[in-house]
Amino acid sequence: MSELAPIYRRFLPPPPPKNKINASRELIYSLPNELKIKIYKEYLEPEIYYSIYQDAIKNIESKKLKICVLRPIIPMLLSKPNAVQYICKKCYYFRTVYDKHKTKNEKYFENLGNGDSFALSILMYIYH
């Protein structure tokens, strides 16, 4: 194995210099707080909420069309406009249900509340 190590190293990118990593951290720490908050809210937060949404969708209960996992996160997602926009770009089913429920103010399931109908509609699109 040690004879092959130089061959493998040839295909791997070199590790970043340690001074560059420390310089990047110092640069990030030196940014004004307003800029750090803006970066977080526009780029990092939507990805975090998308991950939470994906975890809820992939849950075994969601696959059984039970809204107990997805339903509690719907208000949290809808309260974050950047997250809604990001999830709509990445997930066709979420965008379709969002347009129907929030933009057109209609529901797929008339006998359910808005949040329950929203969550169940997404699950029905994905798993039915």
C-alpha cells in the first residue's frame, strides 16, 4: 500500500495551507455583524430549514401519510420568506401546494384546517 500512496496523492488536491484557513476565519470574524446576519439569513438559514423539511418528509410517519412530523414545522417554514423561496425553488411539490394554499387561498382538503391541509397535500403529492 505504501508503494501506491504517491500515485494516489497525485490525484488528490493539495491540502490548504494552514495560514490561509486562519486568515479566512479572521476575515469572517472581522466582518460587521450586520453583514454576518445578512449572510446567515439569506444563504445559511434557508438551507437549514430545507434540511429540516427534508428530514420531516423522509420520516417513516410521513411515508404513512401521517402529518404528525411535518405539520409542526409548517408554521416555522412559512414564517421565513427566504426559506419558503429556497424550498419552492428546490421542491416542486412544496411550490405547488404553497401556490394553491397561500397565493390562491384554496385548500385541497376542505374538512381540514389550513396547516393540516398544507402538510397532507405535500405528503399526498409525494407518496400517493
